[in-house]
Amino acid sequence: MPVVRARPRWPRDVIIPGIDDSDRQHWQTSWERQWGTSAVRIAPASWSTPDLDDWVDAVQEAYDEASRQDSRMVLVAHSLVCRAASTWTATSTSPATWARDGTAVNSWTR
């Protein structure tokens, strides 16, 4: 599991796990625990049978919740749900910073 070191003030993190969510030992769950209230996890209704629209809506809901505290955002996507995250970034007017497997790979403002 990747090690997360203490970090300076950082944007809010939107945790976007793959199919069936991430269990307690998964690196995303570990990071979420370490980041505390700066992290928000998506909650789609279709965890086991992904529906793209449902997952994109869940990303938007998590973004909306997180952005109430900070307009800067990092999406931490994993597995199949990267498709939902990329669909959200392509259709949303919200600024986002992409992170893949914990490594920032691109950032932009729409």
C-alpha cells in the first residue's frame, strides 16, 4: 500500500472507488481515514452493477458536498470508475485536478 506522508493544506479529496467499493485494507480507504474530513467518498446506488449515469451523478454529489468547504478538488479514482470520473470532468463545469493511483497526472480549470 502506498504511504501517505503528512502534507500541507491541500484541496478536498473526492474518493472514487471501483466496483463494489473499496474494503478496509484498500489504499483508498486508508488514505480516506488519514485525510479525515478533507475526504468525501462517492456513494452510487449501483456498486455491484455499475450504471455510468448513476456513478457520474455520485461523483457530482460528492463534489458538491466537498466544494462547500473548498472549491479546490482532487479526484482520487481507481479501476473502472475512472470512466465515470472522466465523464464527469468532460461534462461538469466544476474545476478538477485529476489523480490516478495517488499521483497527480493533470490539472486544469474548465
